[in-house]
Amino acid sequence: MPITFENLPRDYEELQVPVYILKGHSTASNSGLIAVSSSKFPIQYFEVTQGYFKCFLNLGKGINDLLIQHIDGAFVNGYPSLPNLPKPYEQIKVSIKYNPLDASLVPQIHLCVMVGKDSPGLFDCPKDKQFEGNGLETAIRKMRVGGRIMQAFTQDEMAKNGLGKRSFRFVEENSVSTLSITDERNAVMRDEIKIHVIRSDRTVAEIRDANFAQQNKNAKKAGELFDMALKSLTNYGGPFSDKETDKTRAIAAVLILDAHWDPKQNLILGHAALGGGTDRIKLAIFGSQGLHSWPMNVESIHKAFTDCTKLNTKEVANDCNECSQYWECLTVSLGAFMHEIGHSLGCPHQENGVMLRDYVTMNRKFLTKERACVRTRKGEWGPVGTNSEPGWHRLDLVRFLYHPAFAIPSDLNDMNFRPAESRVNKGMRLPESINNEATVIAIDSENMEIRCDSGIYLIECYIGEFSRLHYEYLPQFYRGIGAQKVIKLNLKVLMSQLPPQYQNTQQPIKLEILSCGFGQKTIDNVVKYMLDHSRAISIPQLPNLRVRRSDNFGSAPGKDVLAAIPPTKQIAVIRVTHGMALDGFQIYFRDNSYVDFGNSKSHYSDFHLESDEYLIGINVRSGLWVDAIQFVTNKRESPMFGGNGGGLRKFVVPQGTRLVGFYGVMGQWCNQVGVLYA
């Protein structure tokens, strides 16, 4: 066939975002244009380089029947130039489905623009771009297009890595479309990305305080803009209100419109590139200093990615000295914003990819020919194949696979991958009864057992800043074994699988254990951890026993406490003193003796054990201190004694051992608790 495709979606695949990068080859001619016609979107044109093309398709809901024609023509000054009535060299018809899951099932990112309370609503813009405008309405148009570019980029990376055609979704609203010039002229209604306009309670002067500018080496409060954005979102209410975030964590990406380049200070004011958030709102922020280079509509995307106009630093910022031309300004500013969104979705920095700085060439994802670059002194070149594109790191993509924001319809058919409890609150908050943090047990100095109720999907081994080895547990429909509730690791095997240059490292090996439901357990030095937790400790009350200890739950400092349970004694009652936190407990034995752990007060609850019953573990709600405790026996679980705060942690003693006591730290109430076993 004269026209073939690298990545045409299969008939059964249903895209979840209304954009798609379709890549292919045509033998009809080495040059020319690809014209894509559809009943659901105005005609679009794409460049052909040595027979290779990439089509950034825009789709409507349902089945999109597309006529793809290879025609004569070329891009001139960034826009398609066609002869009169161009005759197709070749053509083909294809169909692509866009059927997004109901918005009530999938968390979406809120795309926002923040303005000061006295802001005129303008962003930095050079004189030769003033024809587009630089007000709030222009910013909204550009952000809508930028959002679709980020979605298409991410979807292509997920598919390229064999993880399905997935991407994050933005909150949308039905309105007159500004995505296409033709649509806008004809007042076509579409589901467009909703841009929340967030009015800060701070002035423009406060936002532009040099002490808040992240790139100011002498800034006194470099994180202030992040806190400012969080507060502005909370004040805005709606999806960011406490009432809503009690149920479903919000995800927000905020562009600071009042960011401003000050050439006298050689500083971008009102700008910070940060991503992270709280337990309620996951947040990415970025300044608007490069917004002038973003396309206004789909017709100007090619122009924006190929605009070689040199940037004038008397007018606008050359961010990180990587914006020699307008097209670089677009890739750096939009790509860095996507990098911060990556942080808000749980991604750390990586060895390569978007979460390093590979986004500076994100234009290659959409072009078959890259234009000359003043900064790198590289000339125009092409074709730009898939192997030359930047992308997300594999570890980011595995995180995305298990993030509920990236769900696709087929996921819902696999109860192992998306169990019922993961569908509550759009998957952004697990039910309180589900433990999402891994428990690590050192069997000996070399072998460990890792447990987690919600399932472990990724283990990373860090040496220095980056992961050098990882174990991923993909769903069965991607030929994996699925997220695991129990994993056994051998330290010698792990070290032998590291890259050769790290196998004899003297640096600590850090483990990051990621589990479904946003659980993450960190072991900073796994060799030291294994030695410490497998080594027998001496307990005077437990002579001749090889006693080991679990992790302690809680983190606040205080006075060390310990309660030993001699193997010869049977527990009759555990008396727990608590209110909305754990004060302590007393363990009464059948011979009428008892041991204390922490404080005992007049308000308590009793848990009676049967004659053939014994303790095997605890479930704990904890954060800074211990909010509540639940005792686990060989037959059942006690009630949860205490409050609802903190996260749920669990520890059950390894097979072949028995629980012989508790250790911990006390303050005004119980700050830490852990298990002793032998």
C-alpha cells in the first residue's frame, strides 16, 4: 500500500482524549502534504519529509471517519500552501474511536490560570506577537491548545511503551470552540478544556516579589508562590474545597499569568517551576513567561513549532538560556509545565526523559523535520523518526499506568487490576480499611518479605539521585503478573542485577516501594536496614530469645517504652486507653499479672482474648503520632481503638515466629509503636 501507518489504533481501541498523533509513510512522493478530512473537525494539513508524516489529529466523540490524502503542497512561513485544486497522489480512509469514560469515573486535571487581585490580566509578549493579543482571553486559548499537545505527547509515549493508549484528562466544559479558526467562525460547540481563572488575594507586586522568584539565588521564600497558588485554589472553592477534597483529591496545574521578565534584574519575577501538593490538592505551577510562543489554535501549531524568530531578551525571557528562538521557547515553557504536572502525578526526577529536561525537543514528537537551532548550531534535519523523539521515562509510564487518571475502558473488565475498592472516589482515596503502604520484614540480613494489601506494582533501587534498577509488576493483560500483595527479595540477587558500575558501590542503595492507591515506602539504606532489623536484640524480660523488631509506626520523638510478653504467659485482656489518639495499653495475663505500654487513664476499652487465642500482629493508624491501634490474633481482629487520622499500616509476624512484645515512644500520648517478635 502506498500509505501505511506505524500506530493506527485497532478497531476495538477507544481513545480517552480527543487528540492523537498518527504516524505513517507514503511511497507516493517524498514531499508534499498530508490532508486529513473529517466530518467532525475542519481539514488539517501536515508535512511530509522523505515520505514520512505525523498527523496531530483532533477528534470528535464517537467514530471518526478520516480521509487521509497525500497531496502536492508545502508549508510556507509556518502555514500550508497548496496549488489550486491539488490532485491527491494517494489516499486512504481510516476510522478512529474517541469514547471517553464518564467523567464521574476518572479524576481529571484542573487547568488554571492565577492572576493577582489587581492584575490587568496581561502576560509578557514581544511586539511582533502583539497581533495575537496578550490578555486573559488569549491566554485561555493558548492554554487549551497547550493542554491538548501535552495529552497527545503522553498518549503517544504510553502506547509506544506497550501500556495502552492512555493519557491524563483535563476537566472540560461545553462551549464555543476556539481550538480551530474555522470552528470559532462557525460558533461550533465542543467539549473544550475548562480554564479556571483563579483570583489570588495577593497583589501583582506581591506575586512579583523578587524574594519569591525561584530562579533568584538569594530568594528568601522561593516556595512562596506554590503556597500562594494552593491558598488561591482553596479560596476559589468548588472542586478545591475541603468538602470536595475530603472525598476526592484534586489535581491542578496553575499558570501564573503575572509572571514578568525584568531585564534589569535578569530575573523572571512571579515564576516558579514546582510540582507536588498536599493530601488534598496535587499541584503543578509555572510562570507565563513563554506563553507568547504557544499556538493559539491547531492551525498555528506547525508555525509555533517551526518559528525560527530570534528571541529578544529586551522584551521577553530566555528561560534557562534555552530559548534562542520562538520554537525553543515553546518547547521549554510548555515542556517544563508538563514536567511539573509529572511531579503532581507522582513522578520524581529521572535519568532521562521529561522528568530530566528532554522536553526541550518535544517539537520532534509532532514534526518530521526540525528547523535550524541557533543555540545548538544544528541545522535543519529530517525525517524525525520515532526513535529521535523525547519521551517520558519508563518509570514515569509505569506510575501513570497505575494512576486512576489514566484509566481506559478495558481496565474496568479486570477486577485484579481495578478492584472495586480502587473505584471509590475516582480512585483518588482508598477506603480506610485498605492498607496502601508496604510492610517490610527482614527475614535475615539478605532476605526480605514485602507485604501490602493494595498490591505492590513497582520497586525502584536508587544509587545516588536516580533509580539504577527496578522491578515492575504489570497487569496480566500486558503480560505481567499483576500488582503483588507479597514479594520476596534477596539482597545478593538484587545487587547482582545492578548495572556493572554499581555492583560494588559503597553508596547506600535506597528502595522505593510503590503500591496501588498512592502508597510509597522508602528504605534509605537497604543494607543497613536489613542488618538492623534482622539482628537479634537483648530484652532482659525475654532471656534466651532471639528478639527482632518491626518498623515503628509514627514518627514524633519522646520517651522510649517497652512491654514484653513472656512466651509462657497467656493474654486474658488488653485494656486500651484512647480518645481520638492512642494513649497506651495494659496487657493482663491469666495469672493476674500485667505489663504497661505507655499511659493508662480512666477512659479505656477492653479487648478479651479466648483461651486458645494469641496475638500475631497489629494494624495501626499513624502519621506524626499513633491515632489508633487494632490487635490481630490468630482468630480475628479487635475493634480499631482511637481516631480516624493518619494512614493505615499493618504488621503480622513472619511465619514460624511469635509476637513477644511491643516497643515505642511516648509523649503526651503514644508517638510510636512497633512489634517485637522471636
